[in-house]
Amino acid sequence: MSLDKLTIVGAGLLGGSLGLAAKEHGLAKRVTALVRRPESVSECQALGVADEVTLDEAEAISDADLIVLCTPVASMAGLAKRWLPHLKNGAVVTDVGSTKWQLVDELTPMIADAGAHFVGSHPMAGSAQAGPSAARADLFDGAVCVVTPTDATDAEALISVNEFWKNLGSEPVAMSADDHDQLVARCSHLPHLLASALARRVLDPSHGELQKQLCSTGFRDMSRLASGSPVMWRDIVRSNREAILAVIEEYAAELDQLRQLISEDSSEAIEGWLDEAKRARDDWRAPDAD
């Protein structure tokens, strides 16, 4: 794949990593980053996340062959609407958003009306760290990237987006936006919310300083996700509300089962429950090591 111009809208962890990876793999003759704060221009230039860093939407979007939205999900549609007049005819727009149904539903016709093509995508990669300083070129290596075409998706645009992620080291997997949102609610959104609930409960000041002193590696590992951006996760929760509520109910049922086993004080049943969980995770991690 060789693009004349790749534009990244938002140069935080994901956008910055995209820029670094695209430059390392030679995917575009020119990588441009569109940022919203003047101080981000000098920071991104110093980090080398793009060849050009600008605050000017027209400058960033004009003549771009591929545009990747890397902003919070809630802002994507509004941003795209602003720079529609600058879209090159036939350009491809994709994104890295953690929820897909609402975004695909809004952006597909909007981008099409401007003579370009939208293909939703979501790389299953990230970090609790944020900002361009956390960006790294290998962030997408070996990561699954969900691509969410619809019946209206342009075939050539879909090929371009799949090739883009493959060339970044990711493994594209196609599914509907609705299926994506249901599945990530369970394996991505729920873990973050559980980590946040755990941090709130265990580190509640009412438990005193001794409670904090006793928190060690197990708690650290379990609660790591709670350090993610509250603004970003607020938007994710709101945009995938129904699916998240459904998986919270699933988890509540699992906790009810565990509560019942503990209440009955059956050594065999408790061990069986724990063994089933251990085998499930060990089987999932079998191809590689933690």
C-alpha cells in the first residue's frame, strides 16, 4: 500500500501510534496530523508522529487519500461534518472508535454524500496511558482490528482499509457494527467498568490507610484499567449503553452464582467454579504467554 497523503485526526495514544507506525512502514508519502491545541503542534512535531502537524482543518483534510478519526467517539460525527467540504472525491475515511453502531449509522451516509467512503474500524489495542507521548510504532502489532462494513460499503474502500491495518501489523476481522458493540461491551467495556468499581470500593477513604498499604500486585493488575481517561470512557459508556447494561446483568448473575456457592460452603463446588474459570483463561492464553 502506498498513499500520497494519510491524515490522522487527533494525535493522542492511538493517533500518534498510527502516525509513527505508518511512517515506519512507509505507508504514505506524507503523514499529516490534525490537532486542536497549539501546544500539541510542537509536541507532536518533536515526537515525530507525523510529517506535518496542523490546526487547520482544510490543510489537513484536502487531498488526503485516507483519513483516520482518532478523537473521542462523541466528537467524530461533528468533526467530520465540519470538514466535509474539504474531502477529496473518492477519499476513504475510517476511525479507531471503541463503539461502532451509532458512528457507522451517522458517518456512512454523511461521507457518501460528500463523494467519499466511510468504513468503520476498531483496533483492539491501547494503554491506560494517554497522549502523544505514550504513542509507539508497535502498538498495533499482532492486534485484531475489527472492520465493520455495511451493505452500502464501497468494495475498493473496504480493501484499502483492510490493507492499511494489515500493513500496520494488525489482523482485520469483519463483523457487523451491532455484533461488534455487543462483543466489546463484554470483553472491553465491562472490564474497564469493573476495574473502576474495584478501585472505588477498595480505595474508599473510609477503609483507612492500612487498606491501601495492603494492596499489592493482584490489586494493581486488576485495577490498572481504571487509570484510563474518564472523558473517553464516559463517551464509550454513553454510546454503547444498552449493550453494557446487558453484560452488567450477565456479570451480576455470575456473582449471584458465586455468592450462592460460598453461602453453601461446598468445597467441591467452589473449586469447580474456580477451575472452570482457570481452564477458560488458560485455553484462551494457550498460544502465547502472559
